[in-house]
Amino acid sequence: MTVGKYSIVSPSEGQPLPDSHKLVVRVSSSKGNNYHLGDQVDSGTFGFLATESGDYTTCFWANKHKPPVKMTIDFDWKSGVAAKDWSKIAKKGQIETMEIELKKLYDTVASIHEEMFYLREREEEMQELNKETNSKMATFSFFSLLLCLSVAGLQIWHLKSFFERKKLL
């Protein structure tokens, strides 16, 4: 679970944000899939379940500001257990403090459990890759040894025939 919140900070405190202060915001995965797109906004939120492994990026850009302006952006990104809003859960169900803490711990344990399975899967993939690489290297080494021995034999044969022609042997 991933959630984020962004907004442009007003350049003059206490004053409303000028109309020219607008952004284009895009949240995307390392594979190029877009998860959020905000066009000409001054604030917004996003949330998604991360289904792809890798890094996720957020890009902010301002189009056609003449003269150029500097903008400060307040940005908050949370993922995993930190992304859940536990205070809203407590208000909705009148849950006791201990129950909230237990739910936090349960989610943390579930997250760790999922991460362990993911790491085991990656370890198996890496072990398989190592086995394949080792067998390929053994085959390559064997053929390299055969090639070197063949070249050495050809050199000996060539030198022997050369010396016999010159009657040095």
C-alpha cells in the first residue's frame, strides 16, 4: 500500500495561491506504468497497491511560467504499514488502543512474512542462475582447454615438419 499527498506552499504566507502556480504531477513505476497523473493542479493525493517490484518515482513540473517562478512543494509519501491511517480506523469502530496496536503489529508481521517469501523466491532464482553459470563456465573451460591443446599439438607438428625439411633433426 502506498499513499502520497502533495501541495504547493504559498509564496506569501497567509495569502491564497496565485493562479499561475499550477503543476503537472506523475507517479510511475520503474517499468513505465503510470499510477497517478495530475494536470494543472496545486495540490492532490494518490494511493495505489504496488504490484511491480522496483522503484517508484514522482515527477513534478511546471509548464510555461514567464517569468520563471520558484515553487516550494510540500510532499509526503508513505508506504507499507505507515500508509494506513490508524486514527480513522480507531474513530470508525471505537477500537481500544491495544486493539489498534495489535492491528499495527499484525500488519507489520504480515508485511515481514510477505517480504521473507519474496526473498526466498529471489534466493532460489539466484541459486538457479549460479548453477547455470557454473555449468556454462565448465563447458567453456573444457572447450578452451581442448582448443589450447589442439593449437599446441599443431605447433609441435608444424615445428617438427619444419625442422625435418631443413634437415636439422
